[in-house]
Amino acid sequence: MESQSAAAANAPREDFSEYVAHLQLHMALQARNLVPTLKQTQQNSEDSRKELLHQTQANFEKQISRQIP
């Protein structure tokens, strides 16, 4: 009889463990969809550097053009 009551007491714990495992799997799959692939990240960083260089060059040219009387 004791083994049945112990099994009954462990059932909610097992259900909760299964729920947590399922939730972790779901969150991991969602995270994969939110994180860009390495190729996309490299391409975005190259684009960011080019954009920053372009903006810096444009700002520099504006400052130079304003200094000439």
C-alpha cells in the first residue's frame, strides 16, 4: 500500500518535470527562430560597417565644406 501512495505522490512531480522539459524544448525552438544565422550576422555586420563608413565620410565632407569661406 505504501508503494501505491508513494507512486501517487510522485505522479504530480513527474507531470511537472515533463511539462518543464516540454517548455524548455519549446523555448529553445523559439530562440532558434529569433537568432539570425551566422551568415546573416556576418553580412549584417559588413553592411553596418559600410553604412558607418559612409555616414562618417558624409559628415566629414559636410564639416570641411562649411569651413571653407
